[in-house]
Amino acid sequence: MSGTLRIHPLTDYPERFLEMKRLHIEKQGKSPRELEIRRASSHDGKGQILVMVDGVNDRDEAEALSGWLVTISPDERVDLPDGEYWIDSLIGLSVVDAESGDCLGAVEDVMPTGGNDIYLVRTTDGDTRMIPAVGEIVREIDIHSGVMKVRLLEGLWD
């Protein structure tokens, strides 16, 4: 299938690709692109979605898009249950100690691990530290206020 893009979904809702009309793709250092979808199907057993888009007609053109990230615009997102958040909503949240109110840093990235996510936090000292996304540590997330309140367990950041 020349010109077909193989998408490795990083979502809990991969079936959304089968209904989408266009792909929004981004890659650091490149201008974002929007591609019109001609056809999309599941690649059973591989955990991939195969997508044919306008303007990608052969294998070389498809390979040129390798490493690009598919982003989902807010109007195409699935409504999440309470307590679940879109990764880009978490990036930039101020991380605050729930007990003292001290600012510990800001969420810089989220690493999915299979069990629970790990929040990468850029501390006020410029270091990168990790916080497991578990209720024992992450006490409150308020997207509208831009704050994540945490209770660091003894030794977590030592």
C-alpha cells in the first residue's frame, strides 16, 4: 500500500481515527500540517491505524512523514471521565506542595508507562524530577487554575 501512513496510536481511543476527516500533524522544527483523510482502517494484530491521505501518493512521501506526531484538536476529542486529563492540559501546570503551598516546579512532560503515568517536573532549581501519577502523591489537579497539588513521599526526590 504505497502512500499509506501507519499510525501508532498513543491514545486510549484509537477508533477515533476511523471517523476523522483530517489529520493534524506536528514535528519539532517543522510547520504543522493538516492532511485530508481519504480512507482509514485498523491494521488488526499490529495495533496500528492505516491512513491514506491526499498529497501522499507513494512510499517515499509517506516515509517523509515518519516521526511526525498526530495531534487531536479539542473539538475532535473524546469526553474524558472525571479524573482523566489530556496530556497537553497537564503540561505547564504549576506543581505545588499540598501541605506547605510551596511551588516545586512545573509539569514539563508526561511519560506513559503502562501502569501509571510519570509526570516530569522541571523544578524551580532547573532540575528534572519525576512524580508518579498516583492518588497517594498527586492530591489535586485543577486545570482551570493551572495547579497540581502533590504530597511528596519521603525519599521520592532525594
